[in-house]
Amino acid sequence: MRTEPMSGREVASSRSWSKYVRAKFFVVILVAGWCASINAAQVRPEDLVKGPGENWLTYLGDYTAHRFSSLGQINRDTVSRLVPVWVRHVEGDAHRPETVPLVYNGVMYATKSNGVFALDPVTGREIWHYQASGVPNLRRNRGAAILGDRVYFETSDCHLVALQRMNGAVIWDREIASFDKGYFCTVAPLAVKDKIIVGVASSGLRCFVAALSADTGREDWRFWTIPGKNEPLGKTWGNFPADWGEVPTWTTGSYDPGLNSLYWSTGNPWPDLYGGERPGDNLYSDCVLALDLDTGKLKWYFQFTPHDVHDWDANETNVLLDADFQGHPRKLLIQANRNGFYYVLDRTNGKFLLAKQFITEQNWAKGIDAKGRPMEIPNMEPSPAGTRVCPSLKGATNWWAPSIDPSIGLLYVVTLERCEIFFSSRQNGKPPGVGYYGTASKAESMAPGDFSLRAIDAQTGEIRWQYPLPGPVYMWAGTLATAGGLVFTADPDGDLVALDNKTGKDLWHFFMVSTLYTAPMTFEVDGKQYVSMTAGTNLFTFALFDAQTSSR
């Protein structure tokens, strides 16, 4: 852990104070006013518990991961007047930005690869910009965390950096995993109480979830996603090397303050498509982990796809919902999984309650048994000659965030209908980090497949409506639900789309030119609601057109 004084890396910034001196006078006034109020505007832990309203304080909106906003100024009746009010190009080494901006107290915080911007959310003008120097690689970055007077984000080479919200100055910089050994980072951290929760990815090395002190960056605990050889569940890997297997943790988790439980998803085992050298269920791959926030101790786990050989990560959003289930009030955790099944669990103990197929064509399992284990169809593993499997390697859905309107109980999930031919090959002893994924090649089927937005009944898993999303089968866009009776998403053609949340009726769309890799969010400043979303290397922000204001 690095504890020496700040180096050039820490203080590096692509915008110096001299730029602010040269800036236009109104920008100086903006910064001065913001700085004067910074000490009176601390983001408290209890603020993060609240759902999105005026502010948007976490990657998923709040700890429940509903991605549901109480704002309703933009609604079914007014959305036709929604227009772009500013667009900001992400300069420099953007590397496919996937940021979901945060907004607090009239300031927006957005990330790119190894950098953070503070912006005026009404105009898009820059307040400050931090760019880490000396980072040896570029990776996508999904966002930041905010707590107190600090902004936290992970660099591509797995440093967690704490920045002063007022000016972007580095407070501390801690390495959480070694890039030289093969780790890299893309996840938006999660701020909970006095901790910042982080995850990592790798090229075959054992991964982990960790909690760092928000104050000092000291590591409080670490949970490895592959048990050690001396642990009972280590036997679920056979004789496979204990330091291999990967099981990454690159999607942001959820949190229940009442249970003090952190819910974090894990990825698939490595090698991806060949499991002959790793017999067994390969725990804790393709799981949701319930961890004690204070200690990192495992409370329970649930594995969606044992011994995964199709790259069906469980790196999907864990949505927390308090609702009656089959006549009884329950604390639920729901997830639409990449393997094609929608799951309902009791989040107090991990008990399996329900699973329902949510895509049309699925041919690898007959269903899910009473214990939550898939009833697999024989001979559906990847093979040297090729095996046609549905869903595809990308999955029935993926890491793109769903949303839920708890008032009507609908979960909005972008889904993909596609099958692929899976090939595998045996390569004994191939070490991590050399590009071996367990296959010599992987070919898509002749049918390209298609995306759609599906509204899933959270109680039953039934599809209530679906909306086709036209365009090429390459997209990573999530969803946003609002009290205005809307659900926002994007289609592969590059349109931001607003639908009626009860019927799926298309109410509005706007062409943003580029492929979408993130999810929309919404916020309010001075009584006006805005919607923002990253598209390619541009950040778009929309608001309702006001004819009276625009004519002045």
C-alpha cells in the first residue's frame, strides 16, 4: 500500500489554475460561489440511502439499485418537448466512456479513462478536470463515488484516487491491485458509511472485493472470489491452481443498511469456454455474494451458473426490493441473469424463491430446480466441432443496468435474442495473461439476433410488454425509470428513447449518432429536470424546451 507523499502522478491535472484565471468572468464567479459553500454541502452516508431526486449520488442511483427517480417534470405529457441543452465532447484518451455522471448540489462529476471532470450541469462548462499521469494502460471507466467533500474513482491500473470536490486536488492515491501482475480496473466504486468498496478484473488471476477507508485509503478488508485450497469450497476447482481462475468483480454492488449487507456480483471462471481442467462448480464464480459491510465476512452466496463454460457472468445488477411475495412480505434480491433466467432470492439468507426464463430461445437448460440449480441439457458445452447454444456469449442480458418502478412492480431489462456456435480447445497448463480463453475461435450463427426492452413483472417473472430496439446487434445501454411514467433507454441505432412505463409505447426519441455504452440518469437544478447520457465520446444533456425562455 502506497503511503509516501504525493508525487507528480497525484497532482497531475490537465487543467491548471492559470486556465481559470484566463476564463470568462462568469465561470470564475461560478467557481467562487461553489467553493464558498463546499464546507456546508457535505455528502453524508444518510444522503446516499435516499433515492434519486434533485441529486444523483451513486452509479446505480441509490443502494437499492432501482435506478428510479422521483422527478416527474419530464413525463408522458411533456416528454415530446425534450431537447438537448448541451453536448460535451470528452477530450483526449476517452477509450469508450461508460460513465454514469453523479450530480450533487448543482455540480456534475463524470469520468473517462483515468480522469474525472467537474462540470456545470446546466451548461456543460468545465469547473475542473483531473487526469492521472503515468498510467500504463487505458480502460473504460464506469463512474465515480462521492462522500463528504471527496470524489473517488479507480484508474485503469487499479489505483483508487480520492479527489477534493472543490478543485480536483489529490488527497490520496492507493494501489489496490498490481497492474504488472495482470490486474485492471473499470468499476464505479461504492461509498458506504466510512468505506469505499472496489472491485477488480484480470486476465485469469484470482480476483476480490475490497473495502478501503474513505478517510485514509487504508484497506479494511478483502474477500477473495476463489476460496483457498485449504478452504472446503476450494475443492470445487479440483486441482486447478488456486491463484488462477479469475472470477472478476467489475460491476457495482448494492447495499441494505438494515441488514448491513453488501451484495456484490462475480464473473465467470477462467478459462472461459473450456472447463476440463477446472472440474466442479468453481465457486464463487457466477455468484451474488452477501458480505458483512464491517468485516467482509461472507453471509451467504448464490450461484446462478455452476461450472460456467459459456462466459455467462453474474456481473448483472442486484436489485433490492421490499415487497409481498406469494402472500408474504419479503426482503427480495432480483436479477435478470446472463444465462437467460430471471431470479428472485430472499436477500436475508440467499434462499432461492423463483426463476423464470425471460428470453424466447434458450436451449442449454430445461429449467431451474427447487434449490435454484439449472437442470442442464446434455452435450451443450463448447466443443472442437462447435456447439450451437442460446443465449450467445454476450448473454440474454449483460452488465447494462436495469431499472424498476416499485410502484407498479416492473423491472425494465434490455435483452438480447441471439444464439452462437461455441468452440473450445484443450491447452494444458497455459498460464493467465496470454490471451487463452479456452477456444481457438468462436463464430456467430447466421442469424444476427435482436435487442428489445422487456418489462418483467418482479413478482412472477412474466413479460408484461416488450419494445424492439432496432439496429446492429452491438450495444451496452441500460435503463432509467422515473415518476413521470417514463422509462428511458437507447437503441443500437444510437437513439435515446423514452417509453410509457406501463405499456411500452414509444413517446420520444433523439439520435445521438454513436453506439451507446452506458445508462441514462436524471437530476434537477433550480427546479428544472435534466436527463444525461454518454454516447460515444460525447456527454448529452436534455431538458424541456421552454418557448418563453428561448424567445428572450
